Amino acid sequence: MKKIFQMGLVALASVAMTETVMAQIGAPFIHDPATIMECDGKYYTWGTGGSPLVSSDGWVWSSEGGARISVGAAPDMIKIGDRYLCAHSSTGGGLGGGHAGTIRTMWNKTLDPQSPDYEWTEQIQVAESLVDEDCDAIDAGLIMTPDGRLFVTYGTYFGFIRVVELDPATGDRAAGAVDVNVAVDCEATTMIYEDGWYYLLGTHGTCCDGVNSTYNIVCGRSKSPTGPFIDNVGRDMVEGGGKMVLGCRDGYTGAGHFGRYIVEEGVQKMSFHWEADYSMSGRSTLAILPIVWRNGWPEAGYNVKNGVYEIESERRGYALEIATEYVRLGGGRGMGFGGGGGNQANTQVAFQKLEDVIGNWPKGNIDVRVIDYQFRPNQKWEFVAQEEGTLGTPYYKIVIAGTNRALAATAGKELTTVPEFTGAPEQLWSVDQLVDGTYRICPKAVPGTDEKVCLISVGDSNASLGKFDINDVNCKWNLRQY
Amino acid sequence: MNRNFKLILAVGMTAVLVGCGSNGSTIDPQRIANRNVEFDQYFTEIKADAAPAKPDENGFIRRWTIIEPINKPNSGNTVFTDSYIQAELTKEYFKGQFTKDINALPKTGDQVIVESEAPRAGGRGGFGGFGGGAPQGAGAGQARPQGAPGAGAPGAGQARPQGAPQGAPQGQGRPQGAPQGAPQGMGGFGGFGGGMMGGGAPAAAAPSMVKDTLEWHSVDSKLFNIKLIRFAQGTSNGQKRYGLIFNAFTVINVDQDVVVRLAAGSNASSIWWVNGEKVLTLQADRRMVADDGMSKRITLKKGKNLVRAAVINGPGMSDMCARLYNEDGTIFKNYTITNN
């Protein structure tokens, strides 16, 4: 039974990979995913109703290995110390019903249901709404502030979104805590802290309408976790304000239920669900995309789509190429000052083609270097997503376009290209968009070391592998398509 | 007119306290104090000859004359397409509904008889609740089996009656046959019970009709936005909440011709007119957002100018807000507001 299931996953993955790399693969079916948690080498999330998703690499997800937890709507998770705190909610009927919701918290030492330590503590009710008031206490979102204070946001489309402080030791309400209205008519709110600001994220639009859903994630920001949260046009979220973080992308509708996972400094991911993934029968699926911060506001970034790119160094703007003989092009106007052609009609100058030069390339490994981009065949890299990955992104094979010559890490933390891609770990690359919009390119493995490294510029004209540092321009690359 | 929702509150309070009791804790009454939804929390009724008002400090227009809402039952909000909005919000339910004559405007307390669709029996669905969180007992928010009455407000939260076209079998996500050509397959996410949002298709059978006597009310809102759902409850003894059309007007008095834009937000769809000209439509299922939509340039004439709004919503929150902007993008506040 398990083998059949795994075969099914591979089949599903294969179908998915031919279409896109914008959503998770496997069987990532979920609605209202909790912020992703890592526990003992696996990633976990839960959706409404407590349905689990688990992944060993962060890219291929399924319910296998998870345990349904006894929660109602839209749980959220946060790790505090060595324990996991879950906040979740129950409601009296939602859209057309009553609005007597409750927010509850509970703890667990582990998220692995096979662990002997796996046991949820007794639930604590920390907030509630009456059956008919301007709030519906569901959709909890947790945040730990830099100074160690814990807050939960809650509420939905029916009235106010509220925030109230919790005791990070118990998960209960903080002594004397007061619920504060911070937004109106959102769903799935949560809060994050970034660079001195608290960002309240919520979901606007129509939920639960499949391919017609207009769900979209918006945010406002404040210097205080209790608001006011103001959007990019100066509008308070209590007035309905909110700057778009993500709405819809081709083949995917209805982004909702934001959660953030900080991989490391400079690498942030947002988890959410698509209301409808067109490549998966229009079902609601887990998605993970990079977060890019632009002018102080978060945006959903992009996983690299399969295609041919220039790999441009952020350091100098030069392009990564294989070190092959430079072959001059004929034609053109020499000095090119415009006066040489008289009144002759313009003609198209032919691009250099792979077949024009590949015959003279060495047959074995070829080194790489970094130099002026001239859209020559030795500078064009094809990225092809593979069926395994890291959190939110697949591994890619990176080959010279039109060939199977693959970029590879070598012992000693250097680079080469091998004539044939074999799928070896040193030929697989994770490509993460960074918070500033540039990309980090890391080999899955480097022969002879367990050190985690990434593609770096060394000088303007050479490349190597080295330790990632978001503040080091040498670690960043742009992927250009023309 | 009884605007007291104590029954609703009592039910809600009981539900919360029962839910709390399930884990042995108690809730400080202060946590849920002052959360009532009585009419007076939202509105002050004013007389026909009340002194002119000003826009609030942020320019929002708080004085409106609103007629008690007209029934227009919809199980969901996905039906609010452009054509539906145009048809339903420009439909004349009573003589003079869309008069452009400021001297013929109704006054607070005036009544009309309106024939409209009868509210559908059994409430408006919901989706059965998310009950997994309550450890035991009949706490607030526990899942209700489909078809069982909820603990909510009268007429709300009950399961859709058998045979109604909008529903979906419990646990099957969005109903098959959803409107607008949803592809075959799963849709939705497979978890919710009673067709939470997808049930937007109008009933195929001819609706039964009822006649209501509806009254106009001039009010000053205590909030920047006009909480129409609370207006509906407060003027119907709590019987009207969802599936309604609201019609409202206000009069803007300026001392010289001025070019402005009308900015508005509404939950859900709305149409806005100035001096009889349709100037703004907010279509589709949407939430109230200040300045969500903004009209083309409008010239307000010296003297009285009539601003009219019509808002429709199915289940969920209903409210609206409006203000005026100068051409240069600043908020225009140099006017007074009256109800005639």
C-alpha cells in the first residue's frame, strides 16, 4: 500500500514538474495551512480540521507521516524554547451562521506522532466572540516579538481582527491582557516582525470558491504589535486597508493564509494555500514562495521557472560562462559610429548558434568563469527543476542550453561543468530568491565536505563556492531572460 | 420597533460560557463586556429638520437616510456579477425609489409597502462549523451536524433545506455545478461541509413573495462606516441580517460649484449615484475598504446635491463608507450634510 502511494506521488510529481515550479508537489492538498514547523528533520503543517502535511525535504509533501490533530479552523504554530505552541479555533457556523468563535492553545514537545513525547496538552481558551458581535474569533496567528512577548491575532471577514497578548510560558492570556481591534474584514491574519516594523498580514477576497476565488494576501505595518497597522497609501487596516502581498498567478487562484518561515538571514519563505491549483484539478494546495522585501514591504517572490537564463553576478554584472574559446562574429559595422553604412537598408545580424561553436569545445570537464554577457551559447544556462528539493523550491539541473553539460561542484569547493548530467548530488542546485530579489545558488552536496556553500563571485571574472552571507554581494546572482 | 438583541446576546453568552466550561476555565466577564450590537451602539436617529452635519475628521459622510432593507435572499455572494448588480440594484421596488428631485425625497419616518422575495426558510447555510477544538461537551463552535439547528441568531446558521440547489453534501467541498464554468474536478478543498461560498446560484424555482412595510430612517453613524447589517437588525427586531438590499441617500450642500470625486467602499456590491447620475459601481463579492472605488470627476452644483447608494449582500457583514476627494487627491470637507 505504501509503495503504491509512493509511486503515485512520483507520478503526480512528474506531471506537476512539467507544468510549473510554483507550488509544492506530491499530494499537498490543504486549506488554511499553519505556519510551517521543522521538527527532527521534517517539515510539518496542518490545515483546517487538523489535516496534516509532512515533508522530509520541504518540496514534496503528503499527509503520510503526519497525525491529524484535534483542532477546528485554521491552526497556527510557533516554536517557543523546545516546545511547539498550537493556536486554533472553532466557530459556530461561518458565512451564514453564528459567530461564536473561540481561540484555544495547546502545547507539544514534538510534532512527530511516532515520538513517545508526542502528546498535546490540555487546551486553553484564550479568546472568544459572541454569537453576534463584530468579530468572529477564528483564524489564529501567533507572533513572538523580539523582546519575548507573545501575541495572537484572530478574527475573520465578520467584523474586527483582534490581537491579544499571551503568556509565552503557559500559552494562556497574559495577565490583564486586552483584546485590541487592529483590522476589519480580513481572514487568516498573522503578524511578523521585520526591521523595526510589525506587519499584520491578512487575507481579503472571496474564500473557498475554487477557481473563481479572489482570495489575496494583504498587509499593513505598525511600530507596535497592537497597531495601528497602516498600508502603503496611509490607510488603516481598520478602514479596510492593505497592500497586496500576493493574489493570483497564472494557473493558481486565491492566495490565502500567510505564514513565514525564516530559513536563515536573508532567506525567507511564505507558506500559504492556493484556493485552486489548475494543475491539480483545481484543488486547494500548499504553496511556498520566497519573500522579497521591496521598499519596506513584503512581496511574494518567484521560484525559477524552467527555462534559459543568463546567470548574472550581482557583484559586477558579468555573466557566468563555460571557459571556451571566444569566437568572433562576422558582420556588423566595425566602429559602429553610425556613419559607415550610408543609406543601406538594415539587415539582421545572425546570433551565434550552439552548432557554430560546440564542435570546438573540449569534450571533458570545462571550467566556468564570469565575463561580459554577449548572449553567446557558452553563456546560456538552462534550469530544469527536479523531483526533489528544499523548502519551497525544487533542485535544478543547470546545463548549457541545448546540451546536457551540467554545472557541478567539485572537491575543494570549486566549480566545473561535466559533459553529461547524471543527477549526482553535486550536480543538483537549490535556487532561492533572497529578500532583496537576487538569487542564491547552492549545490546539494560538495564532494568531500558537508559544508553548506553557495555559488560566489571571486573577483569580477571568476566564480567559486563559499559560505553564504546575505550582506556579501559576491553571494548573489540575478537570473535574466531576454 | 424593538432594537434589542438581548436574546441573541444571551444565546451567545451561554454558548461561550458552556464552551469555556469544557476545559474547566472561566472567562472574566470583562473580556466579553460591551460587545453588544444594539442599534444605538452604531447609530443616532435624527429628525427631519436636524441641523446640518459636517463630514468627520477624515471626510467620511456619516449622515444618511436609509430605508429598512429589502429582502433579496442569496445563499452566497458569488452571484454578484456586473449584470446581476446592474439588474438588482437598479430595480424599482417602490415609486420614487430613485427620484432625482431633492424636494421629493422621503423623510425619516415615511413608510412604503414593498414586495420582495421571501427570506428562504431554514437560514442560509453556513458550513457546519469547525468543531475540532472543543475538547468535549457542547461548547461554542462545535461542529453541528448538517441539518441541525445551530446555536446562533434566529434564522441563521441553520443547514440549507433539503432540495435547495446551493448546497453540497457534507464533506464534499464545493458543490458540483458551480456557476461560471468551474472546471470539472474537485474545486474547493474538500473539507468544508455545506457549500460555504460556492452556493451562489440563484434558486431556479420562482421565489415566493412577501409584502413588507418599510420605513425610512435618518441616522448619524457613530462609526466612519455605516454598519448596514446592524441597521437591518436594529430595524427588524433582529429578524433581518443577510440577503438584503439597502438603499440610502444623503444631501451634500456646497456654497459654490466644485469638482470632486466620490470615493466609496461597500460590503458587498454597490452602485452610487450623484444627482441622478450613476457614478460608481463596486461589483462582485467584496469587503468594505475605504476608497475602494472612486468616481470620475463630478461637478457638485452650488446648493443641494443628492448622493444615493444601493448595497446588496448575501450572508456576512454588510457595511459601506463614502467620502469626497478634490481633484488634487486631497479630501474635500468643505460642505454640510443634511437629510433633505
